[in-house]
Amino acid sequence: MTATLTRPTWTPELEIEIIDKLIARYAPHFPTTRAATPRQPITQEEIENFCHFRIGGAAHDLYIVQVCGKVIDQIPDPELQLFLSRQIGDDGAHAQHTRQRVWELTGHDPIAQIQQRVQKHWDFMGDLPHRNWLGFMAFELHYELHIVAQLILNSRTTKINDPETGKFGVEKILPDEAYHRLGVLAWWQRKYEQASPTQKQEIAARLLELDEEGQRRRNAYLKEYWGIIHRATGAEIEGLPVIYDAWRREVLAYFLDIPVSQLPKLVSVTE
């Protein structure tokens, strides 16, 4: 694998630019801006579907909290520990807001359902997130970076959304998650750039192996959850797998500082 010579700085703006290029190439039926203002869920079925979807989101966030809480004292890196303290606080706040909003919409505290969903993440991810520092890096890639294209495309095609949830997402979740992605990249670059060329090759090969393992572990969950999102919000999911796969390749190419064309064939979300 040959290192690239120059590349742009990774920013939320660059993410959108890459995603729009992937849309033009692989799935031009997706819009490049929000298609329409979503309406709130009205019927009992719509409210139940929406809350089912949001409970899954809260579980995603609480799982991140639990993994980071487990890892924070296992990797003796104060820079990472300070970053993780922010990530834990942010994702905990996201999960708690979702819990409270679902409680308001249904009249029932969903905490038991949230934890049941969290346990599913532990079941299919196994020890990968805390196996070693590269396993944790693979976890961060999957739970913070690889899902970005999906989130952007969902936001553009969503037809149903709770206004309070949408407001919190724009004002709190979006900036927090951008901070997390940039923090993960900064930590990775600090470790990766200190390595010798030989060490970089070894690290890159090992990370790809662990990232592939993570993808295999998450495939069934992702396909199921995309169906939940579609039923709850009406978001377009046809063509999403090819964008997901292409976006993941872009992320890995950037993190490893190699051209996309020089990556090996990767596991597809459709497998």
C-alpha cells in the first residue's frame, strides 16, 4: 500500500462533499439536500414505530457509554481519557434525552427496553471493542465514522419526525457527534504518525482485519435497524448499502492515508 502525498483536512464539510460524490456515482435518486420538512407522528402506530426507532438510538448511545467507560482505565493515555470523558458525557446525555422523550410520548419509562437493546450490541460485538487499543479503534470507527453517510441520507429523506427530537438533534447531537469524529481521528493520527513505515504497515493491516471483523459482527443488526428506521420515519433505504460500503472505504482510506483503490476488497454490509 502506497501513502498519498496530499489530502484535505477532514471536516464535516468534507464529509458532505464525499457523500454527495458517492450519491452521484452510486445512488443518484438520493437528494443532496433535505427533500421536505418532516411531519410529526400522528397515529398510535406511527408513535409506536417512532419510539421503537428512538429506543434503538438510545441503546446505541448507551452502548458507547458502557464501552468507553470500560476502556477508559485500560488504555494509559491521558489524552484519550480526556476525550473519552467528553464522549461518555455527550452520549449519556443523548441517551437520557431520548429516554425522557419516549417516556413523554408513551407514558412509560423505556429504560429496560433500552438496556435489552444494549445487551444485543454486547452480544454481537463480543470482546472486540476492549480486546486491545486497535479493537477499540475499530469500535470507534463503526460507531462514530462508518454510520455517517447513513445518518446524512436518513436526515435528507425522513418524512416523519418528532419536533422535540429533531430540535435536540440539530442543537446538541450534530455538533457533539462532529466533535467525537474529529476526536477519534486526532487520537488515531497521533498514534499512527508516530509509527515507523514498517510499523504503519503492521498497524494498518491489523486495523483492517479488526474493522472487517466489526463489519461482519454488525451486518445483521444494521440491516434490521435500517428497516426499523424506514418504518418509523419513511426514510429512503433503497441504495443505502452501496453508499454505506463506499463511504466506509473512504473513511478507511483517509485514516490509513492510502488511496481507496489500494484497499483490499472489504466485507459488504449486504453479506
